[in-house]
Amino acid sequence: MPLPANLESKLIHSHIPALDGLRAVAVFLVIIGHFGFVMVPGGHGVMIFFVLSGFLITWLLLKENERTGSISLGAFYKRRTLRIFPAFYAYWLMMVAVLVATGRAVLWPHAWSALFYTSNYYSAINGDPNNGFSHTWSLAIEEQFYVLWPFLFLLLRGNLRRMTIFLACLIGAVWIHRAILCYGFHIDQAYIYAAFDTRLDELMVGCLLAVLLKRGSLASVWRAISSNVLLPFVTIALLAVSIYAGEAYIDRYRDVVGFAIEPLLFAILIVQMIALSSTRTWGWTEWRAIKFLGRISYSLYLYQQLTLHAVRHALEAYAVVVQLSAAIAVTIVLATISHYLIERPFLKLKSDSPRPRKGLVYEMAAE
């Protein structure tokens, strides 16, 4: 059975604008949550990025394998390096410079762990020090994924059915691993939240979604969940119940159950947004301004850690809505500067190597 027409018509294009919209939603969940609105699930903005990253990277690899009969690891890592490192290391240097210039201490073990993309395990073991490098734990998880997954993909690419089984088994193994850590060893939630081995399944759910769609599997499921513009509201409602109510009924719900089922719901939401993005209800995901915010979401994620509390402190005499508006504006300005002065010039260097069609390189730096 073929994929539903409204889904397939979007997937055949090299660029999927609705996913820019989802990236914008994800980064603003993070921004508003980090600003201090504790009821806004900022951590789930990161989860959206994880699932999207797994999906888009795998979709890129699948397209390359289909087009060329193989994948180039060298080209993949060149693209990743040019996409991620310049903006990140510019932020790292700026953050260190700001701390030194203002006479504040630099927590060097944390800073070095961020520099080498291992800060997720620094936070997992030592806790979050809540400084300008705190958010780099998620970037570390994404980078560790980028290092490992292409090699596994290369081994499995000849048989997508085998890849599907492998991914499903790996996801299930992480679920069991988390449950054992939580209920058997009573590992602290900080480790569960930040470690690669306990969050890997969220990226793998995105990988699995890409493989299933490429194979045309579960077509009746995709048709059912995208048959009506109201169905994404059902998915969002289920997410809300899980996020806000689960902990009241099950001990360590988020770490064991929530982290298992919520990525699956986000994967469903991704399919729904792609399929329904041409409708009036969900067409906002393709608005020009929203797509722009999605495209600069990496820099938005980087600089929000520097701007939010600084602006809030500077405007503490004003209403919270003024503080938040100003903080968002400053963050967008810095992210736009980073995007045009740092990211785009380095991305142009990719033209020196064989280049996938525009859009397949959605180039998620991850957040």
C-alpha cells in the first residue's frame, strides 16, 4: 500500500518546509522554559530536536545511498564539521571571554567538556552547574550520535528490513536499560536526563521513522494519523497528559515511561506536520518568518543561554512580558548575526565536494 498522497507529495521534495516550523517550535519551547516559565516543557523542545535529527540525518543518508549506491563518510563528516563546529566554537570563545571580562569564574572542567562534546557526561555525573555551557549536554549527545550512526548505517544499508529490526531492538534495549538504572540501581535523574546511553533511543526513533517511510511501511498507520487536521491536536493532548500528569501516578514516570513514549508521539507529530502542512490549520509551519526562525534555530539555541538571564536581570524593573520580549529579540539578533557571519560562510565551503540537493542537508546542528 503506498504512502498517503499528502505525505508522499512532501517527502519527494528535497526540502520539507514544515520541519523548519517544528524546529522553530522546539527552540522556543527551550527559550521560554529556560527564561523561567517552568510549566513550559523546555526539555521536550530538546526531545523534538533529537527525534528530528535522527529522522533528517537518516533521510539524508537513505537518499544518498539510493542515488549513488553508497554513502561517503568523508563527505558526511565534512558537512557536519562545517555545519556545527564554527558556530559552536565561536559561541564557546565568546562565553569564556564574557566570563573573564566580567570577572566571573570559569568552571574549566565543564568548559573543557563542552569544548570536546562530552559535557553530557559531565552533567550526568556532576549535575548541572547552571552556567553558559549547561545547554551543551544536548549538543554532545547529537555529536556522539553523528560519530556513531553513519558507521552503523553503512553496515546495514543493504537491507532496510534488517535496519528496521536493528533500530527497533536498539530502542527497546535502551528502554530496558533505563528501567534497570532507575528501578534496579536507583541512578539519579541527572544521569538519566543527560547521558548518551539513556537518551539514544530518541534519536533512534527518528532514524526508524525515516527508514519506515522510505520503505513505505505502515502506510495505513500514516494514512490514519494524517487523515484529519484535528488529529495533531490529539497527539499534542496525549503529549500533554504524559508530560504533566504521568509523574503523579508512576514513580520516575518521566525517566522510564515518558522518555519511551513521548519520542514516539513526536515522531507521529512529525508525520502529521509534513502531511498536513498545506492545510489552513497547519500551514503556519511554512510561513516565511517561522521557517527563518527554524533555519537559525541552532544559533538561537546556542545564544539563549547567554542572553536570557542577562536581559532579564537588566530589565528586572519591567513587567515579565517586557523582559521576555526583549530577551527573545536580543537572542534573535545574535542568532541572525551568527547565522549570516559564521554559519553561512562556512556552509559555502561544502560546494568543494559533491553536494546533496538543497534541503536534504537540513543540517541540523541539533539544536
